Amino acid sequence: MPTLPHFASRLPVLSYVLLAVYLVILAVRTHNDTTIALVIASVVMFACCWASATHLLGARPALQFVLIAVSFGWFAEQMGSSRGWFFGQYTYTDVLGPRLGDVPLVIPLMWFSLTYAGYVICNLIVWQSAVDGARGLGNAAMLSFLAAMIVTAFDLGADPYMVYTLKAWIMTKTDGAWFGETVQGFFGWVFVSFVIIFGFRMSVRKQALQPSSPFLRHHALVPLALYGSNMVFQMILGNPVEIRSIAPFAMGIPLLCALAGYQRWAAPAKASV
């Protein structure tokens, strides 16, 4: 067997270390240093997902995913904050740190992290594998829409918390149908997530997705753990309080389905050892 590049051989350890750091930050975050904690947590989550994607999909496809998600995520947010596209009219505050244009730098990073988690969860539900099964335009569109819905389930609780507790941005319209939030925002989340994930699937439709290091199936648990940790956070600290009851159903159902798919995916590996 050829010797692995040093970075590739360290990817599993790197992802687990980053995941542990992220979970610690999520657990000890306080309102006294909200901006610093949010920025660090977002960057760590981004790095963790990039390492995981490189390990599961290969270095080049992972980079393509990052570029598509970060660039279109920034564009969508910039158009949203400046022109009211996609999500409705809103203005970012200083809570999320430095900006590029009107958009805090951590926001495009979060778009990659969340859409990557949605992509993996969706594949585990449908294919019992972290990587796409059958190719084709119809499959790509349908599964991208499913993944976009999984991503948006996270936002059901995240949006009110970011607005009312952290005051990360200010909505122009404050009397929307979802705890004061506009329903349009959720259509925007589905649309932007769909474009990112569908765009990635189209960009790799002629490539064979090959992991960059020996394939460890339990490594696919990294994005699931990130998604699950955000669900638990909403269950404990969600605001308004109704969010705490919504999160385990909105996020817990796809997460459990993905874990069931993961169990079926892992079984053949044990038999072949």
C-alpha cells in the first residue's frame, strides 16, 4: 500500500480534535464574550467539517464544496441584507464579528458546515452511505431538496435565538408568523441550501468521490455530532422557550434516520474485516 500524505493520514485525528473543541466552546459559551466565542466556534466547526469532507469525499471535491458554499452563501446573505432577497430585509449587528461587505465572515463558513452536514445526513437516510449512490439529475435535485429541508430544520430554532437572545441581526419586519420572524426566511434557507448542495452534486457528477485516507466509516459521525450538538443546544437554551420542544422533533427525526442508515452502512465493513 502506498504511503499516505502526512496531512491525509492525520485527518481523522484532526476532525475529532476539532469536534471536541467545538463541543467545549458550545458548552461553556457565556454572554460576556459572545462575539469571540461565536467566531471561534464557527471557525472550528468549519474546519472540522472541511477535514471530515476531505476524508470522506476526497480533497478536491471537498474544496469544491467549500468554494460553492462559501461564495454563494456570502452572495445570498449580501443580497439579503442589502436588498431583501431570499430571507427578507435585515441588518447584521456587530455580534458576529468582522464583515465582508454587510455580511459577517463567519456566516459563509457556517453555510458550508450546515450544508455539508445536511448532505451527509441525507445520504445516510437514503443510501445508507455518506456518499451519493445512484447518479442522475432527478436524484440530485430530489436529494438536494431533502438535504435543504434538513438544514432548514436547524434554522427553525436558530433564527429566533440569534435574533432575540444574541441580537446578531435585526429584522426590518418584526411581526412575522414564526415568533416574530418572517416565514419568507425559511423559504430562503431552503432555496440557498438547495442551490449549494445541488451545485456541489453537479460539480462532482463526473468525478469518483474517493476518500483521502483509509476509509473509516465512523468518521461520518462527525457531521452528525455537530448537527446533534446544535439540536441539544436548542433544547436547553432555545428562545422563545417553545423552540426547546420543537428542536428534538424537527432535527431529531432526520438525525435518528441518519443514524439508522449509518448502522446499516457500517455492518458490511465489520463482516469484511
